[in-house]
Amino acid sequence: MTTRVSSPEFSGSTTTAGRGKRPRPPFGVSAVAVLAVLTALFSLIPLGYVIYMTVATGWETAAGLIFRERVGELLLNTVLLTLLTVPLCVVLGVGGAWLVERTTLRGHRVWAVILAAPLAIPAFVNSYAWVSAVPSLQGLFSGVLIATLSYFPLVYIPAAATLSRLDPAVEQSAASLGLDAWRTFFRVVLPQLRIAMAGGALLVGLHLLAEYGAFAMIRFDTFTTAIMVQYQSTFNGTAGNMLASVLVFLCLLLLLAEVRTRGTARYARIGPGAQARALRLPLRGYQVPAQLLLLALAALAFGLPMVFVLRWIVAGGQAIWVPDELVPALLQTLGYGFAGALVTTAVAFPLAYLAVRHPGWFSKTLELSNYITSSLPGIVVGLAFVTVSIRLAPDLYQTAGVLVAAYMLLFIPRALVNLRAGLAQAPKELEEAAQSLGTPPLLSFFRVTLRLTAPAAAGGAALVFLAVVTELTATLLLSPNGTRTLATEFWNKSSEIDYAGAAPYALLMIVISSPMTYLLFQQSKKAAGQ
């Protein structure tokens, strides 16, 4: 005999542990909201800095600095770089994902990992390798080449995850109506990749606007490289601030373009029964060309950088492995990585908690403010913290705390997205059930919700750690005197044309980044139900 037990989850009753009270949340909602509001306000410092400096400069001066020939050149370079690189990344990312997920490509499981591997190599290391291979490399098309090879995985990973979970029933219906494989792909499959393509394209565009090292190495001028030159020559001069305002405006345009491109459509299966497994399209005579194309892409994006890093290590010999330089740089990089990951994940938790447990316009507004700030280039965030700390808190200027705070603002969405997903899989009814058995609210939160959320929090922290390890621009601006990270030491030595001396730092960054890149790839597969 089966006995039905009534519980608050199913019956709607508010009776708990015989007390007649609704289970209480572990933290007061107002306390969580206050923490989230403080985080959102803090995240607006960079944007507020740009607005303030523009207003304080005055319209006539600002207009004279913005509407000049040099800014026009930088704008043309940036726009052309974006217009050429983003479509190339989309084509390579979506094409690679389609071959791996929807065709009879031999070794598709191996190729799935290889195509994500270039993310483990920072763009400025990629540029260093290409300059080593072709010393004359410079200009727009060199920038497009390096940026495309560095950033196409940002489109490939979400596109592959989306393709792997698309319901093939729609494609089968299209085939039954007489559409061939190509028309089915363009008319049925490709529209369902709109969200993944728009999101990946946005990430590529924001990386292009923020990148400094890769373009400085090939002497290609963008807004970020020009701002850094202005900062180094005039220390936060007015001209650099006005360039930063134009850069922020371009970032906001990209955000608006992504929202418009993404649209409001959603592609999800809501019918009964299990989703069928997609049939792979036979490549037949295209098997060899497909393999060769992927091999060429992998060789250029991952093989060439690794070959030249190792070549410089061999050329430098034992002399370039200086423990007194490498060990401090490695330890400080790991220290900042762990500190940034811990602080960012902790600060993101109130925002994620409100977004999942108390959804509405208030939580969405707070969340949006963090996304806007994180979309700003590291150099803008760095300049903002330099100015604010010098003017309002001089004792904090060039301290580790300010640098970690900048990391937090730059990378908080990486933790926020993971925490939100983890909290969504930890229903509050489980907390209520624990409280109904007499467990105090705070203890039930730690035993139930936090335990279920821990894997997602660890994943988000790992992604923040990866970003901090390879961050260059904000670290150059904000790091305390004597700070030596792998990225800054690599940059210092490569700027001195000591390519052999820079190689160990590049290799260590790649070694540290590789497991985190694989984790990102696995998370995308897990989200796809694989």
C-alpha cells in the first residue's frame, strides 16, 4: 500500500515542524539585497569615471579631442578589425561545430577538444609566436589573422553545445518535405544557432576592443593601444580619457547589437518523450578535405604557437630558467588567481541568489549593471581605479586589494552565470524540508543549498582563475610595485625583444590555462546534456 505524504512542496501548506510557520530563508532578503546593491554600485565606478571625466573636461575640449584625425584613424582600424574578424570567427566556429557534431567526421571526439584548445593560449602569446615566425608581421590583416585564430573557439564552444542538444525532429521534417542537406542546414539548423552565434560574436567583439598585447606586438594601433600610450606618456591625461569614452561607447553599441541580433525567440523541445539522437550527415568524398581543413586550422591556431614557444625554450637553454624570477612570478600569479576567484565568486553569490530566488526587474537591473561593467576593456577599468584611488583613497593606490577588486569587476559574469545555474538546480523546497525536520535555517542552507551549488561555484571560480592568470592590461596599470606575474614578466621580456627569456612564462601560462580550458569545454557539454 502506498501512503501519500502531504508536504509544503506539493500541497502548498505553510506548516513546518508543527509550528505553523513558513520556513525561513537563511539570510534576510533585505540583507542579500543590500549586498547586491552595493556590488552593483561598486561595479558602476568605471562607467561613472568615464562619464565624469567627459563632463569635467567640458564639451569644447572633449569635442576637440574626440573629433580629430587620430581618433578617426583608430576608429577605422577598430571597425575594420571587428567587421573582418567577427564574421571569420563565426564561420570557423559554426563550421567546426557542425563538422564535429553533425557529420560522420572521423575522430570527431578528438577534434571536439582540439578546436577548443586555442583558448588556452593568450592572444598576446599567439602574437608573440607569429612575430617569431614572420618578423615583418604588422598591420590590419595581421591583426585579423591573430585575432581570428585566438578567438574563434569563443563561437565554436557555444555553437557545438547548441548543435548537440537541438532536437533533430525539425530537421527530419524538413528532409521529408524535400529539402536537401545544405538547404536544411541554412533554413532550419542555422536559425536555431542564432543565440549561440550572437553570444559568441559579442564575446569576440569585446575581446577585440579590449586586447592590448597582441596588437601592440604587431604595431597595429587600436583604441586600447593608443590609450596605453597616452597613459604611459602623460599619466592619465585628458586625451587618454576621451579615447576611453569612445571605447566605452563602442562596447555599449556591441551590447545593443547582440541584444537586437539575438531577438526574443527560444528554441526548445516541449513535447512528450525523449529527444531522438541526431543522424550524422555522411561526408563521403569530403572526409579528406574536412580533415585537412581542421588540421590546418589546428596547426595555425595551436600548433604554431606551441612550436615557437618550445623553439625559444630550446634556443635559450638552461640560462632562461631562472628560479629567482620564475618562482615569484608563478607564485604571485597563482596567488592573484586564487584571490580573484574566491572574491569574485563570493561577491557574485548575492546577485545570483536574488536572480534565482527572487526574480524580477530589481534583480535583473542589478545583474545588468555588472554585465555592462564587465564588457568594458581592462584598460578602462584600470584607469578608473587609478583615478579614483589617487583622488579619494591615495593609500589604496597600487595595492593588491585594488587589483583584486578590478579582477572582480572584469570577471564577475563568469562566476555569476555558473552560480545562477547551480542555485536553479537546488530548489528552495529542499531547504524548507530540512527546516521542517528541525534544522536551523542557516545550517540547512549550508547542508543543502550550498552543497548542491558547490560544483557550479567551483566551475565559475575556475573560469575566473583562468582569466586572472592571463590578464595583462589592468595588471600593468594597477599592480603594486614589485609585482611580477607570468603575464607581466612575459610582456616585459618580449617588449625588450628577449623572446627566449619570455618563453618560459608563456609556457607556464599555457600549462596553467589548459585544464581550465578543458573544464570550460566540459561545462558546455554538460549543459548540453552529454
